Amino acid sequence: MNDRTIVALATASGLGALNVLRISGPEALRIATERFKSGTDWTPRQSILGKFLDSEGRMLDEGLATFFKGPWSFTGEDVVEFGLHGSPFIAAQAVEALIASGAELAAPGEFTQRAFANGKLDLAQAEAVGDLIAAESRAGHELALKQLKGSVSKRLSELRRELTDFAALIELELDFSEEDVEFVSRDGLRQLVERILRLVEELILSFDLGNVIKNGVPTVIAGKPNAGKSTLLNALLNEEKAIVSDIAGTTRDFIEDELSLGGVIFRFIDTAGLRETT
């Protein structure tokens, strides 16, 4: 168990919206009760209304707090989340007050790291958290959600099981190679290897597809000089991104921009005209 209690500003939605702060660690509840005063008991998984006090003990804001008792929390530790008004000043003062009470600023990704270390997420799911935060399209968001729910983890577990079975059968065959004993037919071993190869190929394909969805589909606009490549790029982006001219060879370097189509990010790349040169 980590002896540091960490704090992070989970979301800052701007003025008039909501600031969400989260603390995690062995001192989470103590720090929370020191900074958040309410007439209601701290019952796990129930939000309570109260007053958040700044580092000087003055009322900073009125909001909600929710206590998650470990291991039934995102990190597997005691966690408290605060919902305060969306002022940048309130967010900064609240973080300062929590630090004054003994919390430390979380390093980037430290909450997810603790969730992984405490067995709340596996490595594929921990990676999916980062992808979910960074998602710029509907397709990228849905892909990260599937991975977070364990779709990749299930396929990796299946592959691990098949490899373990294959290794065990081969070891048995080798151990009793001088005996007239056959634990599995050659056809059975061949079918097992074919299943393993299919699983590996599917995982490789899913990685390639996921990489394209996350980073955008690279789409090159190529053709002869003055064929209208830059005009096409500007029309797709609905802005004057590239210079359009009757003079051939205006585009000398590639020009790139992104566009979301049908929930998928495309990276359109305008290139110089294709022609014979000296």
C-alpha cells in the first residue's frame, strides 16, 4: 500500500460549470473531513453536501463530497471526490488547501498507476484510460471504451491459455518421447497451432486498426500540378488552408490538417504536383 495521499484536479470545466477534485491514499478521509465540513455522516458511495474550507480555514465554496472506501474505488485505496463550482480560483485554492492538510500533487497518470498496482486494472485497461482521455473522435472514444471494458484483455487471456496448453502438451511429448504414448494427435497439435496463429494475427490487425483510429487515417491528395489538389483540401476543411494559384508548383511542401468524418479522424495531406523534373 502506498503511504502517500495524492490529489489531482480530475476535471476543470470552466466558469459556471464544475471542478472535480480527487484524493487517494491512506489519509484521504482524514484530509477530507479536515477540509470539508458537513452535518452528514461520511457513508461510502453517498454524496454529502457541505462547505469546503481553504488553507486558512475560511469557507471557499459549497459543494458535494463522495467517499469511496478501499478497495471498492478506482485506485483500490480510500478515495474522496469533491464537486465544486467551476472557478479556476476555487480549483487552485482547493488544491492548495488539500496539500496544506497533507496531500501531495499526483504525478501524471498516478491514479491509473495505483489502480494497476492494486489490481483494479490490467495493463491493457490502464493504457485504455489514457486513450479515452486523449480520444478526439467517436471511433477513438468507442475503441478506448471497449479496451477499458476488457475486450483486449479477454483476447490476450485466451491467447495465453492456448499457449500454455500447447507448451504443456509439447513438454509431455518430450518427457515421454521414448515411451509408446501419444497424449495428443499430430492433427490436434496442428489445429492448436493454427488457432494460436489466428489469435495472434487478429491481435496484430486490431492493433493496426486501433492505431489508425487513434492517430487518424492518413489520406494523401496526389496528382498533376494545377489539378485542384489544394482547392480540394480547402473545400474539405472549409477554410483557406492551402494557397490556390493558376501558377503551377505553388505547393512545394506538404500541407496537413485533420477532419472528422463519420466519427473517424482523417489526416488530409496536400502534396506538390507529380511531374518530371530536371
